Amino acid sequence: MPAKSKAQQKAAGAALAAKRGEQKKSDLQGASLQMYESMSEDELEDFASTPREDLPEKVDGDD
């Protein structure tokens, strides 16, 4: 499932980095922390790999 906004894609990237041990979980906040806790690494990979060029900055419902 692709990300719906640049903000969502960025949050997924941060959560994915934490899942992989490249970033501390304690550095996460808001949407990225929720994604870390509720999504698998594969799901985060799908969101984080969404091409950003055609995405809006933010959509209603994004944190």
C-alpha cells in the first residue's frame, strides 16, 4: 500500500530505520512511533518506498 502524502512517506522511513536498528526508537514521535509499533518491516518498506514526486505534502488525517 503506497503512502498518500510526503509526510506519511517520511514517517514510514523513520519508523523503518528504527525497525532496522539504524535509528533509536526513542527518537521517534507522533505518526512514525505509531507506525513503528503497528506495522511490519515489509509494510513500512512499502510506504517508505513510495515515489514522492506526485504526493501532496499532507492530507487530512496525517499527523
